Amino acid sequence: MKNIRLPIVAVSMIALSLAPALAEGTIKLGNIVVGAGVLKGPGEPSIAAVDIAVEKINAAGGVNGKKIEIIRFDTGSDAKQASVGARKLIQDDNVLAVIGPFSSGESAVALNDAERMKTLMMPTSASAPGVTEGRRYGWRLTADEATQFGRLIKSLKTNGVKSDTAEIIYISDEVVSNSAGTKLYPELLDAAGVKHGAPIAVQYKSFDMSAQAAKIVQSNPDLVALAALPDSASKVVKELRRQGYKGRIIGSQIFADPNIGELMGADGDGTMFVAGFWKNQSPEAKAFDDKLIETTKARGIHRLGAHHADAQAYDTVFLVKQLLEKTGATGDPAKLATEREALVNAIDGIRFNGVLGTNICFKSTHDAELPGYIIELKGGAWNKFDAVPANAC
């Protein structure tokens, strides 16, 4: 079957031939990931983040006397394959819960399967507004793009950054970028009283944006609100600077990547964005950041730090652990339906402490209430410009 990855037993890496015997003594969790395709770059470190969490839990004795077993499915960045993965993991592999999918597009598809098969599913990076709203079995340790970008605009005004006018540019063939650029950014800029033109589209496939950049340079706005993934965001910024734009470039969580300063180089100085994770917010966060860099390096992945998606994946494993402990889950195949339902019942009203923050709770949309960190690039490095505490539930 296309894009299916063989089950991986986290930490012990026991061969597939031993999996049936192992399953009796483990608690199985599914993990829908992206290890190939357009999302491979941001997606691979999240796989490492899950592995770090599982290794730590299993080294401490596991959960309820059993080790956690991770069974993976790689979508190859194909949203349709997320549905295939959900059905395989839930129906064939009998996992208790699913960590993932990675992106908003994949999650919008796979969450339908989770609802139908009554299994907890927690996307790790999906940040498009409303992804889990109205669902019983879909939850996420994520603050959506609307929440975070709104915080950035407010911070600019509060801190005296000139922001009377803006232009919006977005990558039209990236799902989240398209949604943010055509709907989210215009609405939030309007609400903040920032005058802006019609959103300007750039196609990732062709990526000739010289005409679009020239239009922006001509209007010379205070801000350019950019909706793009890290690689394409760096290309947009370089072209704007090449053509002489000297104003402030801003973005939401979409390109809040630890490698973005390196990608943009000197052209990125002054660029501002918002992230749900800041490595220096606690000793635990810093330890996780260091461990992720070490682990990804060993796997041949170049990372300058942990992405908020990595932190969300890591914390999601520990949140599921907390649910397993709270419900006394056994992983017994005969109790599968009952234990799956118990996990979903247990998450409602839960409080959680992790590298993302303390006393984390969930609002009615099943999104977590997380802090926001306003980041400014200086000399290619992240600098915390402002911090916004999590909203109360």
C-alpha cells in the first residue's frame, strides 16, 4: 500500500516479526507522520520529538506497568493518505489513540475517520482555525493561527512599531498559507485598523514573484504580512529585499521555524513572527530543545532548535501518558473500545504541564490555551520581542 511505513517500536526498535508477541505487553499508540514530500523538512523533527518522549517514558518504567509502543504511518505529505493511515492504525493495528497527523490539511481528513471509529486523535502541527471544533475525538495542543497572529499585531501597536498600512502576500498552493493569506490576515488586519490591499498570490511551483514584489515596493507599506512555509518564506523575503523594500515583514506561526534565520540570512533581520514555544521559558523547555538538536543531528537532520510543532508532538505524548494513567488503561485488545472512550472522557477538563507551558487547559473548540512568543530576527538569531500569556479557559 502506498506510503505505508512498517510499524516502529519506539526505543527498542524490535523487528517487525516480533511485533505480535510484543503487542500483548505494550500500550500501542499510532503516530501519523510526514517523512517524505513537501512537508518532510518540518515534519521529520517531530518524529524525533515523539521518539524522545517515548524513550523517556519507557526508561522510567512505561505507563501502568507497560511500555509504550509506537506504530507509524507516513503520509508522504499526501492528505488523502492520512485517512488511509488513520484506518490502518485504528482498525488493523488496534492502537488506543493516534498522535498526529502533522498538517492541517491531513488532519481535516483524518479526523473524520477518528470520529467514525471513536478514537482519540491529536494533530501535532495543525494550526488552521477550527480543525478540531465540533469534534468529540479530535483535540490538539495547539494555539491556532488566528489567536497567535492577532497577538503579534496587538504587540506591534502596543510597542510602537509603525503599522498603519500593510500588504499581504501568500503562497497559493500551500493549504495553510492560502487560508491565512486570503482569510485570516485580512480579517485580523481589518480588526486592528491596519489598511491593506488585496492579498497577493505567489505559486510555489513556479515561484516567479518579481512582479508581485515590485507592486509591494511601489506601495511601500509599513508591513508586509507573509503567509508561507519556511523555505518559500525565505524566498519571498529575499526578493522583497532585493527590490529594495525596507519595511517590516511579519508572519504567524507558519514560518516560525528555528532554521528561518539561517534560511533568510541578513535579509531576514527585523522580520517578526509568533511561536507557541520558546526554549528559554523553563529549564524543561531548554532541556528538550537541547535533546532535539542532539537527536536530529544523529539522524542527519539539520536543526538549530525545536519548532513549536516539535514541542507540541513531545508534549502530546506526555499528555496521552497522563490520560492513560488517569484511566488505568491496559492496552488489552478485549477492552479496546472501552479504554478508547475512557481516554476521550478523561481529557475534558484536564490540566497539563509540559515544555509548552504550565497548567495548560483546553477551550470548547478542543484547542489548547497556549502562550505566544513574539520573535524578532536579529543577526539570523531568534530574539524574544514580547510574550503573551495563555488565555484562561
